Amino acid sequence: MNKIKQILPMLILLVLVSCNSQKVYSDYDYSYSRSGGLDPVYENFLIKDGTAHYSFEGQGRKIRKDFKISVSELQELENLLTANNFRMIQEDYKKVYDNIGTAISVKKGPNASSKSDASFIMPKDQQRWNNVVKGFQDLLNSKLAGTK
């Protein structure tokens, strides 16, 4: 009985820590992620308020970084989404396998929506999708350049 009393607090702590570690992947305002492929890649860029979390796993590398996003950078991102009418971008219905898919999800503001090119994007919306993806990639690259 004494051993159970010693182990029980450790088990409770372990459960709490493991549950809390997934919170970063569900509590965000903006999400840019890429995953899949023949040589699988998993990349997440999540923004909540002025904080960003980045993780990459694949190609023999594993990267995790946290950094700040300024109000002006968030405003630029929101302006990009508005200018490219993000909510109205249409996904195609074709199925694509063994391809790296990009997914963007916005949970707040007038551009709240989720889109993915895992089944392609309709040709009429492809340029707008490319613009939005490039905006996220440029922001991410500017942050990663300062942390390497």
C-alpha cells in the first residue's frame, strides 16, 4: 500500500504533463503545417497572440523553436489573408497520395477558415493560395533566420 502511495503522485504528474504538451497543437490563432510525402515530413508553425511555436521533423532532422511575432507582422498576415480572399479559396476533390500537403488554418477574425492543398486547390484559386502559402513561409523564414 505504501508503494502505491509513492507511485500514484508520479502517475498523476505524468498524465498532466503529457496532456499539457499537446495543448500547443490545438490552441492557436494561425496554423501553417506541412506533412506527408514518400520521405515523411512533419512541420508545424503555430501562432497564438504574439507567440509562435515551430516544429519540424523529417529528413533526419528534428527542430523545435519558440519565438515572438510582432503586432505589425500579425497585421501583415491578416492583410495578406484578406487581400487573397482566403475564406473563398476552394479545395479540389481529387485525391493525392504520397504528396506533401500544406494546410493553413485561421481560427479568429474575418478570415477564419481552414484550407489544404492535400487534394489540390481549384485552378482558379491556385495563385491566391500560392500567395498565402508564400506569406506564411516568408514570415517563418524571417524568424528562423534570426534563430539559427
